[in-house]
Amino acid sequence: MVKIEDLKRINLLKDFPEHLLEIIANEAQLSIFGTGTQLMTFNEPVNTFFMLTMGQVALKRELTPKVDVILENIQSGASFGSCSTIKDTAATYTAVCQETCEVISLSGIRIKQLFKENDELAYRMMFGVAQQYKRHLDTRAQMIIKTLDKNPELKKDVEDLENLTLVI
Amino acid sequence: MVEKDVLKKINFLKELSDPILEKVGAIAQLETFDEENILFRQNQEQTLLYMLVSGKVFLNCRSASGESLTLDEVSPGRTFGVSALLGESSSTFTAICVEVSKIITLSGAQMHLLFEEDFQVGCTMMRKVIDLFKARMEMHTRQFLYSLARHPDII
């Protein structure tokens, strides 16, 4: 169990009504993880939804056995592992604590059960996760457009510009 | 109001159940836009979700240097303007009709009202959006890693 005040520090939950925060608070756990702790592993099942209240977590992928690429550094207030709340899928990145981290975690199995019992909870979580994905995709699109603007010779190598537009 | 048969031509909607389509259809409008009609501009407020039934729409973006780049040619069956659906009003691109186009429009605000009245509808729609965005995100990541592997000098 965690305090509602702690949940309110999470971006995804900041507009959640009190009655939903109470449900989440009863299910969630607050944990401290040391530097280097691996919270998720690429290609392995994601069973937990993580919300970072303190510290920094790197989301990375292996490029070569000697080189890892950091896709994103997660800061306090952000969340990751959202696919654990939707269906049983494998992780698309490895998540590693870059420093001592305070993390609120929710069991994926439990939250999927709660979604079946509470449509409002399911909708508000899904809405927040969709917004997160859109912001990430918009940021990537802006980065790619900026890069193409500075290096127009790269345009010929980009075959799927249309995927930047979020047309569905 | 837009009939179910027309809504089912839209990829994003075609797998939805008839009761959900009826609710969406009740707040949707089918409009015809002339060639060169600008539906929305980059960085301006965007309040509508667009679903192309016939015709063609270009999505353009102006870079920091002022160059215009056509990112996508939207063909019938596809949906654009998802900022309105996700409660984010600023548009990332400019949308312009390059042919006379029949388009279903849905007010983002009315969609939210529908979602608030019926959380199951909202949840179903959001799951579809997440599935599509998640797949696209993973595709970007794979391409990014592939490019880095081909150009190790960047690292």
C-alpha cells in the first residue's frame, strides 16, 4: 500500500479522481532499488507497471554485445512498463536504475483484473498511456524532422516518413 | 450523423462493435472539402478528428529553416488529427486536401463526453490507439538501432 500523496506525484495519475487513486493505493507497493538494478529485461515478459517517484531509470537496448543505446532516461514522475497493463507482451527495452530509485509498482496481473472490474479506471489509465505514447512519438518526429532539415541528403534513405504523422 | 456502413470504411473503426459505431456515428459528420482546402495548420488549435472516406489529403510540416516537407499522402480509410482525440489541442502538421475529399469529422470534445458517459467505449478506442502507437514506436526504435549499426561513426 502507498499513500495517495505519493501517487499524485506521478504524471499519469495527476488528474485521477480520488476514488480511483484509493484503489491504486491499495494495490501498489513502494520500493527502493539500488544503482544498476534491472527492473525490466528486453524480450522478457513484463509483469509490473512502474512509476518513478525518485531517481533516474535508463531504458536501453543492446546495439552490439559491447554497446548499449539509451533510448530514454526516465525521471521522477514518469512511468514505464505500461504494456503489463494491456496484454502479455515482451519488454521492448531493458530498464536499469541509474541511481538509487524510489519506485511505485503495480502487478500487471492485478491491474488487468481491476480493469475488468472498473471501466473508469481502465479508461483513465488507457487514456494516460495513449497520451504518453503520442508525446514520445511527437518528440521523435520533431527530432527526425530537425535532423533531416540539417542533413537533407539523408532524406533519400528515409522510406517511411509517413510513419511520423500518426495517421492511423 | 454518419451511418455505420460509412464508418466501417475507416480502418480505425471497422472492428468496433455496432453499438459503439452507433454512438460514434451519432456525433460524427460527413463533410465534403474542396481541393486546396486547409483542414488545420501546424501548431494551431486542433479540435477535430478526421477520417478520410474518399479523396486525398497531404500532411505537410514546415521545418525550422522554413522548408515545407510532405510527410504523408493520406488515402481513404485512414484517420488523422489524433491530437484532438487525446485532448492535446496543438496540431503537429498542416493538413490540406489535394482532391475534393469526403471526410468524417468528429469533435474531440464530443468524443471525450462520449468516453466519460461510457468508459467501455473510451477504453476500447484508447486500446486501439495504444496498439497502433506502440507498434510504431517499436518500429522507430528498430530503424534507429539499424541506422546506428550501419553508421557506427555516429556513436
